[in-house]
Amino acid sequence: MWANRYTATAIAMAVCLILSGVLLVFCFSAQAEPIDDVIAAFERGDFTNAIDSLRPLLDRRDPSAMAMMGRMYETGSGVPKDDSKAAEWYLKSLQVPENKRFHPEPIETLVAQLYRDARGVPQSYAEAASWYRKAAERGFAPAQDGLASLYIKGHGVIQDFVLAYMWLNLAAASTGDESVIGRRDALAALMSPDQVAEAQKMTREWKPVR
């Protein structure tokens, strides 16, 4: 089974929102920020105040606020569940110029899942691969896991067990997630020793994009 699973990622100065069993990580500066009021209201289940607090941030095109609005639509938290609107807000958050307070990798991964599963957007494995790759190349383990699953199946990319093993190996190394390790080892059983050796070499030589 090649299901994607999120694992807890230890990131300094992070605010973690657990929504529908999926770990969504937003990283902010150490100083208090307006988004903190939104997060506090959300964690209390006070979605009305969360949305009210989001509005001025959305007017300022705050990418974290846009991403959070997208997540609320995706999960139906305080608003009607609407994958199309979720995709719209996620993509808006990723169009904002570089912001040191906002780490896009979790949102890129969620966008990839929407394209993969045809939720709110037309199904496109090629788009899913593209969004997974953006986050995977910067070292985000859930995206590496997701990209590996596409290489295993040949969805949106040319089937390549060596690359799939490399991405799973990288994800396993950074998280220690037993399910990722299990999928990597199951894949290895389908590969030749030379292929596994090549994938391990690629893992050692891989460096994240900055």
C-alpha cells in the first residue's frame, strides 16, 4: 500500500494545527503575530472569531492567512466544505512574493494532493508531481513520500523505482516513520541489488534546494 501519511516534523518556532488527522505546519517568527489570534480561536473551536480575525489578514494578502483559509474550506471547519475554494486559497498563498515568515512546503504538498485526487481541481498527476517536487526538493518529507508514490505507479512521471526509492529513503531518514521505511523496503524487494545501490548513492549525494 502506497498511501501518503504525514508525520510530525520538529520545526523550531512552529505553530502546528492538527486538522482531520493531517499535520499542517506553519512556521512564523518568534514574535507574536496577528495570525496567532486566528490560531487560538481555531484551537478553541471558535470558528466565527477565527474567520473574523482572518479577514484583515486576507485583505493584506498574508500568505499564512490565505493558507489557513484554504485549510478551513478543505476540512469544512467554520465554513462549508469546498475543495475548489480550498485550492483557490492555497494557490493564492503560493503566489505571494517570498515571505520569510511563511514556509510554503506544506501548502504545496496539499495542492499536490488535490490534483492527485481530483478534489476541487481537474485531476492531473503531472500537476501533482510538479507541486510535490517543489516541496520535496526543499526537504519536506511528506512531499518526498508523495512524489515517490507517483514514481512507483508512473503517474504524471515516467515510472522509476530508483528515484522512488531515493525519495522514500530521504523521507525515512528525516522522519524515522515506520510506514515510510516499510514502503521503502517493500519497494527494494522489487528492485535489483544494482538499482538499490544506485538509489542509495543518489540519496547520499542529494542536497536540498535553498
